[in-house]
Amino acid sequence: MTASKIDVTPAAADLLRTLAGKHGPLMFHQSGGCCDGSSPMCYPVGMFRTGASDVHLGDLAVDGFDPVPVYMSASQYELWKFTHITIDLVDGRGSGFSVEAPEGKRFLIRSRMLTDEEVAELGITPRFPLRAQPLPR
Amino acid sequence: MTMYADAPAEKAEETPPAAGPQVYAAPGAEGSVVSYKPRYDHFIGGRYVPPAEGQYFDDITPVTGKPFTEMARGTAKDVDAAVEAGWKAFPSWSRTSPAERALMLTRIADRMEANLEAIAVAETWENGKPVRETLAADIPLAIDHFRYFAGALRAQEGGVSEIDHDTIAYHFHEPLGVVGQIIPWNFPILMATWKLAPALAAGNCVVLKPAEQTPASIHLLLDLIKDLIPAGVLNIVNGFGFEAGAPLASHPRIRKIAFTGETTTGRLIMQYASENLIPVTLELGGKSPNIFFEDVAREHDAFYEKAQEGFSFFALNQGEVCTCPSRALVAKTIYDGFVGDGVERVKRIKQGNPLDVSTMIGAQASNDQLEKILSYMDIGTQGGARLLTGGERADLGGDLTDGYYVQPTIFEGTNDMRIFQEEIFGPVLALTSFDGFDDAISIANDTLYGLGAGVWSRDGSQLYRAGRAIEAGRVWCNTYHQYPAHAAFGGYKQSGIGRENHKMMLDHYQQTKNLLVSYAEGPMGFF
């Protein structure tokens, strides 16, 4: 199987299908910062403008609808590049402009570290060199 | 807590049983000091208006996880009506005298002070924070904020520049018009006040959208003060970001938008502002370092206790503070002892019913917030960080069993880990050590953000040098989590644009009118 940086749970995919039926093609942009930060924001394509400062992590396949691209700012990606993320769904309502909030649901990121094999296959380069930081003690 | 000088006044006649801790009854329950209405509409043009689409949504208390009122679900039509109402009020409101506007702000403050206990209990019920915080910090700070901007407005002056003997430049402060404000859920009333007080003082009309998690307490406050505010000067549209926030932020007839929240929405708001060519102020959070230098542990005295409290401040407001000191940097030479004492102190933090005045940490504001924090516990462990205390959801049993409670948590690790770099917005501390001044500053600045920071030392020179070297808009020196109205607050780097608090905030809600006047009697001589 081909390695990927992103995945989606069945519950999240189901809601994406419902939302795409209402709002048309969708995309994600991972947020940082306070309040509803560190969460994925879902928008109809065209509402949020990505640019040169963003990294395209991949596309989520959602049966019957356009694939859903997932983006993250390049500065944040530098810290996440060894993480595999799965977009999941929980009860909630967020507080940004994400499209699912009125449904009483909130998309959420589940994370795991990519394996060495996945890192090699995806061709991920090492992080910007950080200073050596041994664990305290 | 020393966030505010005056302790809240107790209402003697309502003192519950003398023995044991004082626990407030839930709003609406028998013996409660406050009740929410069963439903809140939008407040537009000085009156309550049902939503154009006729829909409502439940407002849930994080204390029990159960709904307690319902809110109008706003859409673009409601936002249009609110902006229209604002412009209708603007011509007369913008021409009121500074004295008149300042008087309105001080009257709002007085009304809040007279109802402090009711507002505080209501705020706790909706947000989940301990009532001792709302009584001693949130609401007193909000009251003081209105008074501060009443005073700042009266003391504000324009400018007169003498260009030459016959030519004078007058500089006047003029309001912007109708402005949009999007409020976060972590300090619903205080954050609304931070935006409202300077905007109203400066003569603007406001369309405000509260957070969808915490829309009701602002309406409860509004009920107490709405007779003091001319119709249309303050309009409140409830609803979800996608349905009401985006139409407000992108509205072609607002003259400014202010937002507190996260970076992706911040970018989206700037995008809208670029389309309408209007100014923005953004406060987008941080990953604030809290640095403890070696001399902190030179003696185990009152200062050491103060620094230990500073170490524990990550748990204030359940960690749901943009400036949460979520990274502790402790000098390697004192690490074991200082951290050992700190962990013990954190273990003594009393978690419980937010309405109990002895509770120190309450509930996270929402279920999705709870889930996100728990996902970061998993990220911390997977990333190789070592758990020193906490690490799980807390089940408080009884009525509170479905509430959103998280144990105060400390992870030890390194600054390149995701839990050191991403804002969790929960009571989760990422702890590491440093080796000397330069290392401390280097770790502190190795972040995308720059909102708050803390520095602790007995050496004033070291405090000063560290404070200047840290790339953050607010550096607390030998203190933390104080928010006086007269100190500027805002972010460096990706933490935002603009400031809140301080009289400079009036400038963020004003534009400059220059009258360039010639008093010369004759022509300039060109034609």
C-alpha cells in the first residue's frame, strides 16, 4: 500500500459527504493558535485562499464527491512533518468558521508518528536543524 | 490571585450554610443568585429580534454537559439588519460628547458592580471556570475596563501642529463607523469588554458576535445594562462562525473587524478585510514560555513560593488562556528540586464543581475542547515526552460526571516536540530545562508565536535583559496572568496584529482627521 500523510475516519467521511451535498466541494486547513486552534478547519473550496505559505498534505477520498484537499501552513508543517494525521469527528461546535459546526459536530485530528518506512517512501526531509536538546536529567 | 485589587463584595443575606465551603446553586435552581432566560434572540436596534430563519441552537453548560438555554441561530440576514441598525445610530452616537459616552461606560460599570455576584455565577455556569475566578478576576476586570476607557477618553487630546506662522494642522480623533467584533469563549464577558469599551468610547457602533459555545452570559449582562445604551449602538448577533461570523467579517459595510481566536480563521478574516480594504486587529494565541532562572531557588522564602505559584499558573482558567504559560523552562542547576516542588503543588490543585468557591480548576468549555486536549495527551506520549502528573480526563461523579474535566497535567520533554509547539488550550504544561541565559532565550523564542512570556529571577538586571530578548508582546516579570486595563496586550510573530487594553487601544477604533488651515491673509503666489 502506498504511504500517505493523511486519512479520514468513516464517521468524518460520512459527514463530509453530507456537507459536500449542501455546500459543494470542500477543503481542510489545519489551524494553530488559541481557542479553536490546533484543529482542522473545513471550508467550501474557494472560501479560504491557500498560497505559497501552505503545504498540501494530500487529498481525502470521499466516495461520490470530489477529493478533499488538506493544507497546513508551511511553518507549522515543519513541526508536523513526521506525523501522520487522521481526521476524526467528535460532538461539539468549534468556534472558527468551519462548515460542520452548525451540525453539532467538530472535526478533530488524531495523530501518530510516521514509521521509518513511510518517511522514506514519502521522501520527507529532516526538520530544519534544531539545536541538540537532550531530555533533562 | 492578585489580578484585581478589590475583593468582591459578599452579599451577607445570601450566605449559605456557615459550615463547609460555599457552593452557589446552579442558575435557575432554587436559591440561585441568577437565572438565565429559556431563550435569547438577537439584540438589534435596541430590541430583541427573532432570527430571520427562525432557528435556535442549544447552549450547553460544561459543568454538567447539559443544555440550559437556547440561542437564536444567526445568518447573513440578521447580520445585515444589525449592520443597518448600527449605521442608523452612528450619526447621532458619533456626535455625542466624550463626557456623555464616558458617563455611559461608567454607568455600565456601576450596574455590573451592583450585580457582580449574579454575573459571575452566570459566567461560570456557561464557561465552566471556577466561580472564584469570575468573582475575583473576570467580572471585576471587566468593570474596571469600562471605567478605564471612560477615563482615557476624557483625557484624550488631539494635536495642533504649527506648520508655519500662518498655517496650522489640527488633528482630530474621529470614530470609524460600524465595527464588527468576534468574541472568544474563554473569557466571554471580559473579552467582549476588551473590544466593546474602547470601540464605544471612541464613538463607534458595534455588531458583536459572541462565541457559539458561550453566547448567553453576554445577553445576561446586556439585560442589566441595555437601558443605558442608545438603540443601535450595540447590536449582538448570535450564531455559528460559518453562518454568522463569516457574513459579519466579510460585510462590505463594516469599517473594521476585530477577532480573537486561531490562525486559520485569522487569515480568513484578513482575507475578507483585504477585499473590503478595512483594518483588522487579531489576537491569535501563543505558546508562552515561563522561565525560571537559577537564583529563584537560592532561598526557600516567599519569593520562591511566588515562583512556584507562577509555575502552576498554566492551570488557571483550565489552561484556556491565550497567554497560558504552557512551556516551563527551568534552569538545569535547580531543576530537580524546583520541579519536584512544582509537581507537588500542581497535585494539590483542587478540581471540582466550578460553583464551589474553593474549586481551583473547573471544566473545559466544550466537548470538542476536551477531546482535543485528550488527543494532545496522546501526542505527548507518542512523541516521547514523560508524564509527571495528570494525563487523563477527570470524572467528578454525580451531576458532574458528564462535565468536561481534565486533570492538571505536566509532560517533560524537549522544545521540538509537538506539545511544546502547539497550543493545546488546556491545563497541560510542557516542561524542559535550560543551560544558561542564552539557552533559555533561544528555547523561549523557538516558537511560531509571541503573545505572552514569564521571567522569574531575583536579579533585576537579568529580568530586564531576558524580558527585552524574548520575542513576545507581554512579558511578565516575577508575576504572571495579571491583566490590568492600563497595560498593552498583544502579540509578536504569528500571535496577531494590534493591541488590546491601554489607552492606545482608542487609536485602533479611531481614524485621524487632519484639518490643514491657512490663516494667511493673501494668496500663496502661484497663480
